[in-house]
Amino acid sequence: MSEHELFLGQVDRLVASHALHGSESLCKLLRYLARHAIDHPGVPIKEFQIATEVFGRSADFDPQLDSMVRVQAGRLRTKLAEYYNSDGSDDPIVVELPKGTYVLSFHHHNSASGRTLAASLNGVDREVALERRSERRWGTEVISLSIFLAAAIAVIVWLVATRNTPPVSLASVSEPAAPALRIFWNGFAAEPAEPWVVFSNAAFVGRPETGMRYRDAKRDADAPILDHYTGVGEVLAVHELDRVFDQLHQRIRVKRGSLFSLDDAKNNNLIFIGSPSENLSLLEIPGTQEFVFRRLDTGPRKGDQAIVNVHPQPGEEKEFFATASGLPLTEDYAVLGLVRGMNAGQYILILAGTTTIGTQAAVEYVCRPGSVEGLLLRLSVSQSGELKPFEAVIRVKVARGVPVATELVALRKTSP
């Protein structure tokens, strides 16, 4: 039996053990880390990779905000120690997850790490081992302190030498944008003026603590308006756009829809996040013509918002709906629309779903190199070409309130 087979056999033993029994997520994590360690020895693995490939988190997972992977790794570390201090004390293979890394380690019991070796000693042998370890630690600390002092002196010298030099721009060290993103966003990023990102904040009536609803212009004419709320999709969308424009070495200016004015529309490139039902500014400026948002007055989906396909092509739906109201959201549709601005040379980009999750997916679609490459290919835009006005509809698959997959289902090249 090969060493790799021995290692995988030990993983099977761990998964079947009392320590990990009933913990499906930890077993899944252990198998994943084991396979990675065997197939890619010594190669680090990132939290994002574990979160998306093991625990099914979406592509917007941020380890800075979500400690789920660190928590699960800590639990697995504890369970491994529990196993080897009980049922697995005589196992020939020791599996460990060292602190500060997600790279699993395997070693034979008689050549295990200092912790495992010390646990097998007793009496004088244990004391001698601990004493030697203490001596090594002291020597290591002296060396570390020396390195630290040398580094501190080097930093002081560098600061003195460069105190009169200008600071390095963050844009100069940011991750460069992929070619497809540079082509798609060139009309917005190449201009000296920063584009406006206008996010939706629909008019509500009521109070957060007692309940809110969309304002009805007829029956709520005298009710105070709450216009300072937006959806989670819009929040994440602004973050995604900020990330991409940082790669393009350009800034964005963010404004909520209720504060947007026609002067803004006349003088700037615009990116609208959210549909006209919530981003009311879209009702006053050029919008999409082939795929339009409409709340239906009749039919089985009466009252629901749809994306209406004005000129459906063979095989296309006439109307695109999200999952029906009252059911868990599993599907949505969103519009991507690039139209000419109110002044020559300016553009308006509309990114909107029938729900806030669809809106998030629309923005992610035009901020990810893979999907943008496919869109440019469908639009026949070359690497040296210019993106012209277009309108598109994407289908969005949703799981637990997160967009997990998108598909382009309709596309039109439009005239200015």
C-alpha cells in the first residue's frame, strides 16, 4: 500500500471515529484538506477557496467579514486532538492541522511533531524533552529578537531616506484589471470625470419598528416618506463596482436615487443600480427599450414585476419573472443595458433585477472577467473595439438569498 493510500485510509478512520461522528461539515472539510495536501503538497490554500468549494458560499464571500472558515478549522483542529488523545493514540498515522494554516499534515506516529512525541513520553524522558524544547525556544526567541531589531533599524533608515518623497498611490499597487474588464468599462473609466453610481432607494411609508411598505401615490399622498433604505444587493453591488474601478485606476461617486438630479444626468456618465420601480430617477432619463420593467395589472402574476420582452425572438420568453411571491426566492431575472447619455459622448449603464438579489447578480456579471468575456464575444467586440449600446437579460439562480449562477438568455444590439 502506498503512503498516499495510508494517509487516505487514516482520513477514513477519522471520519468514522466517535470524535467526528455526526459532523458532516467537519468531515467534508477534512476530506477536502486531505486531498489538497496529497495532490498539492506544500501549496497554501485560501479561506475563499475553502468557503466556496467546501461550504458552498458565493463568489462575494469576504473572509474579512465572515469568520466561518476559521471557526470550522478551529473545530476540526480540536476534534483531531481529541481523537489522538483517546481512540487514536496508537494509530500509525497522525493527521494534524497546524495553527495559522489550512494545509493538513500527515506523519507516521514514530516521527510525529513535538506535541505528539511529548504526549507519548513520561517521567524523566518527558521532563528532558520539555527542557530541550525550552532551550530551543529561548534560542529561537533570541534570534527572532535580533532579526526584529535589525528590521526596525532598516525601517528607520528607510523612513529617514524617504521622508521627503511623495507617498505611493494605492492605485499603483492595486491588482490590474483583466483585459475584458478594461474593454467593457473603458467608456466609464477613461474619462477624467468620475462616473456616478446611483443606487435605488424606493419611497416607503410606515416605520421600521412597526412595519413599512412601498408608498402608494394615491392613498399615501399625505404620509411621510422614508427614502433612506436600499436592498442588500445594492450594497454589495456598490462594493463590487468600487473594487473593479480601483483596478481600473478610477474612482466612482455614489449617490442614492432620491437625491439624483437631471443636472447630474446631463453632465456625467451614469451607472444605475436597481430597477425603475425603486430607482425612480430612471423614469426621467433614457432607459432600455427592448427589455422594460412593468408591474402587471392582469393575469396569474397580477401585481408582480416582470421584465417585458418588447420584441421577443424565436425561443425567447415574452415576460421574465422571479420566483412567485410567498415562495423562497430561487430564480430571478435582471437587465443589463448600455444606452447613450443625455449629452453626446456620455453613457448610461443600467444594472437591475426584479429583486435586489437580481440587481446584485447583474453588477457581478459585468464585474467578473469570465462573464464579461462571454458578453463581449456575443457582441462581437474585439480587443481594440468599442463597446456600443446593447440590452441583455440574464437568468439568475439564487440559493439562500445569494446569487450562485447566471445565464445570458436574451441580447440585443441597439441603435443610439
